[in-house]
Amino acid sequence: MSDAISPEVIETLLPEVAELIISALNLEMTTEEIEPDAPLFGEGLGLDSIDILELALVISKRYGFQLRSDNEDNTRIFSSLRTLAAHIASSRTK
């Protein structure tokens, strides 16, 4: 994540990214139900690798950058809503 990205920018992006997750994966929940620091995998939101692939495609289209499956930072990037929003904030072109 770039040092130029402020916490306020990330906070502003959280509801947008939460809505993107909900709509891309057809989840029956509200944006407020996704805890910013809860895990996206396993006990948190319960996403699996197929969900992450679908989400990566939607993020790539919406924000104009590629999320690669061979990126060794994917575990960190997708660890929570906050880390995903931070990565989007620092990488987006749109």
C-alpha cells in the first residue's frame, strides 16, 4: 500500500467495496454486516477460492487494475475488507 493513501480514503472506500462483494457474490446481507477487520475466508465472511476469483474479476473491471492469481500478496490483500479496500485505493486507475 502506498504511503500516500490516507486512512480516511480507505474508510470511505469500505462501504463501496463491501457492496461490491455482496453484489458480485450474491450474498444476502448488508454492507454493515461485513466487519472491516474480520477475515474474508473461513470463520469471517466464509469466502472460498472460487469466490475470490469472481471477486478479483469484478474488482479488475471496476477499478482498472489486474489482480493476478499468482501474486504472493493475495493472502494479505484478501485477508479482510479493510486490506482489500487499502489495496484497491493504492492500485486503482479508475
